[in-house]
Amino acid sequence: MKTMGIRLAVVLGLILAAQALAAQEQRVPSAWTPATPSAQGQPRGYVEYQKFCSQCHGQGVGKPGTLALADKYKGEKPALLEKRTDLTPEIVKIFVRNGISVMPFFRKTEISDADLDAIAAYLTRNNKKP
Amino acid sequence: MRIPPGVSSKDFSSALQEFEAAVGKPWVFTSDEDLDLYRDSYSPVWNEDEEPIPSAAVAPDGVEQVQAIVRTANKYKIPLWTISTGKNLGYGGSAPRLRGSVVLDLKRMNRVLEINEKNHYALLEPGVSYFDLYQYIHERQLNVWIDPPDPGWGSPVGNSLERGGGYTPMHDHFDAVCGLEVVLPSGEVMRTGMGALPGAKTWQQYKYGFGPHVTPIFSQSSLGIVTKMGIWLLPPPEAYLSGTVMVWKHHDLIPLVEIFAELQDSGIIRGTTSFASPFWLGPPNPELDSLRASGSVKPLEDYAERKKIPYWSLPLPFYGPAKVVAAQWEYAKEKFSSIPGVTFQDGPSHRFPLGAEELAKIPDTVPLGIPSLHIFSLLPPGSQGHIGFSPILPMSGEALLEAMTVFDRVHSELGAGRAALVVLTSFPRALVIIDLFPVERNVERNRKTREIYRRLIKEAAAHGWGEYRTHTTFMGDISNTYSFNNHVLRRFHETIKDAVDPNGILSPGKCGIWPKHLREEKA
Ligand SMILES: Cc1cc2nc3c(=O)[nH]c(=O)nc-3n(C[C@H](O)[C@H](O)[C@H](O)COP(=O)(O)OP(=O)(O)OC[C@H]3O[C@@H](n4cnc5c(N)ncnc54)[C@H](O)[C@@H]3O)c2cc1C
């Protein structure tokens, strides 16, 4: 649904926000560009994250999850999930299996429990050890 | 344990055991926790009695496993509801029409079986998403483009069978389908088109085969389970160019649509676009709403002139050789110049393949054949999702003006502000309007939304406009409007359904077609 009506009024604002965000964060291409960082030698969580999460929560313009979190945290926390250090594996799993706002929940045929464990481990890799 | 309607718990247990034997225990889901993942996240009946929660889900990984499941379902009369990627959000998600159905989840069947770069087609399994397909093509640097719909997480198979649409010259997705493999309700495997010829060399090149053409009866249908689908792809164009046509008076919409139709039907404009007006089609705006309340268009036209906001605008996408698209834009401008006061603005243009740096700056890559989820950033913050009311209108400015007035009236009569419509050119010779309704986790508000939605169905039908597709909740309502000659079309569908699927096991209620044993109860 290319909502031109919505686009004219709302989207321009969002695009500006997206550009501001992109300028703030160091820009790397999304997972679906020719310069996709090689998955070789990367942990499974990284690979699964690129496959299922990065289209929404990745870096760069046009990523609704990153935009929504930027709007929510207003710089208090990184908008990019991969840069967070305060997520717990439990909270990652709750969001994936319960959804939030327009993000639907994911079935086990899409993200298996084992994939989800790996994604949760990846997103908590930089947490300070207690 | 949740149980399908009309099935004993003993039979259901036996069926589940047979499903497990067919696909392996981990791929039969029966716990509430797992089945909740098959609810429709954008449901307009969330937590109400009629919410269609499934009784189980089973996920095969091959045609033989699908056949085994179908045989078991026949034995115990278990209703199955097929999904490919199950991302049919706005139209039912991965949930069935009939509460207690078993979801047949084909997500694991996700192989790209063939890509042909010379004749530009693919042969796919149902679980291949647009993201998967793009990735596959991209990694191998194959010389083809795909046409994604806005959200890239759905599948060519699920989307095309629903007759969805995208933005590039291959935007009419079912029109691009060439050859199906279908597991019939009997459990037999059938191939349509040239695929009926053993060893056929042209299954994905020629659609019709020989004799009556049956591929289309498997779209929006409950007659079979598609396990392979051919789809035509596009040779990558050399360039993309866009430009916007802007007109300043209310009635300019009429020549605007007429000239567009001629350019589209002549093959000069091949991508999807949308007619826009901040005065009529945008989100609510108190200032404009009060101007509109005067009932005259003059104050709106004055406002447009004062603020230098075009009353109507139409972005045009061109795909092809760089010299050709430039000439096409020039030609289009010449044609639209017959509208007094028209203005033009050049939009983005690209040469392919795109460099990584250029690509990283484009927020919406979908019209360039690259799947994304960008569309979700256009939805209002905090939104829980939406359902779409999607009638097909004649490709004319008069029809569009009439529809806007009718939909606005229904919205305001029922206390829902005014309609914010999206007008797309996804299908040739017609317009599709999308009227988006927010869904909420609030029973009362969802009831209100359903009331407005049902009024719109009736009003649209009274004007001769029918929907191209709908949410499972409204399939019966819409089927009721396609009633020419005492519902002969539905009776014809039911005759086929009864002959092909006598036990009524496949997708009961899909598009208002119920198997014999449920027909009276659900009418
Ligand atoms: C924000 C937003 C934007 C959207 N934009 C678009 C858009 O631009 N274009 C568009 O077309 N849609 C759009 N949609 C609607 C929808 O999300 C897509 O159409 C999506 O691709 C459908 O889901 P899917 O591909 O996963 O199909 P599925 O959910 O897998 O299937 C859809 C239906 O097709 C039937 N079916 C599926 N597989 C089979 C099979 N193998 N055999 C028999 N029957 C089968 C079933 O009835 C099933 O319910 C949008 C939705 C949202 C929320």
C-alpha cells in the first residue's frame, strides 16, 4: 500500500527522522544490499538476526523497528537492538513470541526455539557480566 | 486440548498421531502456547468468541508429507487451513476462517527450485519468502528482478494466490503465475498448464496448456494445496525514472485519470502508482475538515493555491532503457499538458545495478524490486495493526470522486471521522481503493470497526463496486454481494467444491464457500 496521501503528510516527517537517524548512526548497508557483511565465521545468532530481524531493526534508512525505538527512547538508549547492553534473553523471547504494536508474533516454523535462543544470546553478548 | 468442530476427541487424537508419523513430532503443534502463534495478530475479533483460533498446526516438509496429511484429514474429516508464509496481515494473518481448523503451515517447504535467466521465471515452493528469493538471486548475481509487495516477509506463493499486487511492471502477481503443482483434496498431485504433459519443457513458459484453464481456480480458493508455483520475473531494467504530475482544481482529477489510463493501457506506464490529495485522501486534518464541511470545493481550491499544495498529484514510475524512460516522461508531460495549470516535478531516477552506497540512501526500495519492511514505518506510531477494505473501482475520476463522497459519508454517519483512502493502480483498467481501519485489542472498538466495514461493503455493492480480497471475518459478507442471478456464481463454486472435496476438508469458509455439511449453519 503505497500510501501517497499518508506519505505527503506524515512520511515526509518520518523520512526526515530516518535521515537524521542514519546520519547519527554510522551508516552500513542493510542486510539486503550487495555489501551484506559476510555471515561466514559469524555466530548463529548473528546469522538468524540478519535473516529475521534486521529488515526492521537494522541500520540505515527505512527500518521501522529502529525508527520506532529511536522515537521511544529519544537517545536514552540506542535505537539499534544490536547496540543495546541491557536486554535479557527473556525479554527478547517475549517480544518475538508476543509481538508488540505492528510487529506480529513469530511462529516456530519461522524462528525455531533454538534460533531464538541464538538470537537472544547474540543480542545480549555485550551485556556487562554481573 | 482444542478440537475441530464436529470431530470426536478420540478421532482427533488418532489424526494427530498420524500427522506426527507423517512429519515428525516436533512439527505438530498442539500446545496453547504454540497455537497462539497462529492467531491473527491484526485480528478485528481478538479475544471474542468468533476469533478463529486453530486446534493444531502441522508443518510438512515435502509433497509426500502434504499428501499423507490430506489422506488423514479425509479419514477423520479434519478441516485444514493452508498457509505458505502466513503473513497475510490485514486479511487474516496465519489464522483460519473456521475456528478449530488445523493450520497446514508450509513455511518449511522453502526451496527455490529453478530460476531461469533467459526466459525470466522461477519455480518455487510455498515457504520461499520475498526476502529469501531476493537473497537467493542476489547471492548468485542472477539476471532477474522480482516484484515484492510492500512487506517482504510474505511469499510469492501466498501473495499471488491471494491475487496481491506490487509496484514494478510485474505488479499484478496472479497474472505472473505460470503453472502450479497442487495436492488435491483426494491426496492426488496434479500439475496445471503445460505441467500436465509428463516431461514438459515449457511448464513455466506457457500458462494455458490444453483444454479448460484451471490454474485460476486455485487462487483465493479452497480446492487444493499449492506445493509448487511458477512465477514470471522481470529482466532487470536499465533505468528507473519518476516524475510527478500536479493539478490544482478539484475536477482536474477527471482528465488526470483519463490520461493516465491511456498511458497505462498503451504500456507507457508499467509500474503501480497512486492518486493522492491531501484534501481528500490524507489523514484527518482539522483545518481541511472544516473547509470541507462547507460542502463546496472552492475553499479547498483556494487553500491549495494559497499554500501551493497541489490538489491532486500523481507520481509516475518508468522502467526500461534510460533513453526510453526519459522519452516516456517527456511524452507523458506532453499529454498531461492539456490540463490547464498542470505542473510537473522530476523525481528520483536510478541506473541499475545500484551501488551499495546509493542503495543505502533509499528508504523505500520496493518499487526497485528489493523487498523491505519500510511500509511499517508509515503506520501511525503505537498502531496495533489494521484491516483493509479494498473495493475495485472503474479507472475514472468520476468514479473516484463518487466513492470518496460515499465512503466519507459512511465514515462520518457512523462517527468515524472521515475516510483516509489509498488509491492504487495495481491492476489494469481498474483502481483499487484501500480504506484502512485500525484494529485494536479492544472488543468494543473492534465491534464498531466491523459495523462500519459491513456498512461500506453494502454501500459499495449498491454502487456496483466489489472488493478484490478481504479479511477472513468478512468473507461471507463479500461473497453475499457477488449475487448476480440468485448467487449462481457461489452455487457454481459450491458444486465444484462438493465434487472435488466431498468431505469439505480444505479451508472451509474461504471466500464464503463452505462445504456441504457446514453450508446451512454458516449461511
Ligand atoms: C502494512 C501492510 C502492507 C501491505 N501491503 C501489501 C501490498 O503491497 N500488496 C499486497 O498484495 N498485500 C499487501 N499486504 C497484505 C499482506 O501482508 C500480503 O499480501 C502478504 O504477502 C500475504 O501474506 P503471505 O504472502 O504470507 O501469504 P499467506 O498468509 O501464506 O497466504 C495467504 C492466503 O492464501 C492462501 N494460500 C496460501 N498458501 C497457499 C497454498 N500453498 N495453497 C493454497 N492456498 C494457499 C490461504 O488462503 C492463505 O490464507 C500488506 C499488509 C500490511 C500489514
